Amino acid sequence: MRDLEGPLLLVGCGKMGGAMLAGWLGRGLDPAEAHVVEPNKAALGDLADQVRHHADFSSLPAALAPRVVVLAVKPQMMASTLPGCRRFVAPGTLFLSIAAGKTIAYFERELGRGPLVRAMPNTPAAIARGISVAVANPDVTADQKEQADLLLNAVGEVAWVDQESLIDPVTALSGGGPAYVFLLMEYLAAAGAASGLPLDLARRLARVTVSGAGELARQSAESVEQLRQNVTSPAGTTLEALKVLMADDGLKPLLIKAIAAATRRSRELAG
């Protein structure tokens, strides 16, 4: 992060913005170069005294020329936020948005043309285990794309796409994906309790099993299909459960339907 070569302006410091800020500081970002516009100073937590906090745009230095402006406010707050950002639009300033549903065309209409990257991270960014998918407009230089990649890498993995339309299924899959996994934990625990386990034990088993399986998948060189087969003994108990989950009306068509619904809603929100 010492390679950022200029001030960074973070607009909004909620859970995602705060996670990113912590990641940047942990990777060596100079706190003196970090300006944060956030009405609620308490949202910054322990980071409040490390960076330059501003309750609104009016207290920013008049001569501030940020290398990157990161837009991390909620989508419904974007319209009231962008007027304060317009003075920073310039070929040498990259705008990086992590707001769901706000398209490149929207920002170009509200801010004017300039370098812009639209990214979709997910909530495991809070523990630096997220994944972000990003797309750049034609004004982004190779160097600015590297800067965006550096910033997003601070909270997890990064993938780039050339078509902005892919951000909608990305939102549906990885953006909402943690919620689906948490729901799986809920339902596994409920199923265990229905089979006679004490609920507290069922919840513990579900949480540790899902998180452990995820970590095994992350570290293993084997495909997830192979990992599944490794657990499945012929004529065993797991196979009986998989016969239900992998039936024609089982989990796969249900997930396809769910992701399609979320993708459709993402496109509706984007207008």
C-alpha cells in the first residue's frame, strides 16, 4: 500500500468500508494519507484516531487531490453523496465504487467522465477472506487498474471482468453467497435437532462443519466434486443424504432458481 503514491479518500465507513480501511492500514497505507468522510465517527472504531476523519466534505482540505476516491456508502445514499465528490473528477483520480446496483453509466451521468472501477466485494472482507469482482471503464489506465487491484486485494481475492453485465450474477452468487451459506448452517442445525440432537450441539456442529469444509476446499488441490466423493462411502449414510440433495428436484435446480432470481433483481435495481 506504500505504492499508492498519493492521498486516498474513503467516502463511507460502514462495515465494508471499515473492513477495507483496516486492510489498507494493515498493508502499510500511511494513515496521514487516508481521509475518511463519515458522519458517524464512532463507525471508524479504533481507526478514528489513526486517519483523518471528516464529518462531511466541507472539512476536507481545499487543495486535496486524492489518488483514489473509494465510494463505500449505501446505494440509497449515493445520490446525496456524489455532489461532494465532483470536484475530484480528473484523469489522475480513480473512483472505485463498491455500491451494489450502481452502474458505470450512473456514475458517469452523476459525476462526469473519468476513471472509474465498479467492484462487488462480499462480507468475508471483514476478515480479509472476501472476494471482489471488478470492471473498469475505458478511462482507467493500466496503472490505475493496478491501484484498484491493490486496494481490493487488501480484503481478499480479486477477479476482473470485461463485461459490466456480469456484475449482476456476481452480485447474486458471491455478493449474496454468504447469506446462503449461513442459511445452510441454520437448516443443518434444524435438521440435526429434528433428528434428536440438542439444539446447541446441532448449531455448533453445523457452524464448525461448514466453516471447516470451506477451509478444506480453499486449501485443497482437489476439486470440490472430488472432495465430496472423498466423504461419500458406497452404501453409506452420506450417500443416502446425497440421493435426496442431488435428485432432479433437489438442491441444484433450487440454487439455479435462487441465483436467477437474485440476478434478475440486481438488474432491476440497476435500472
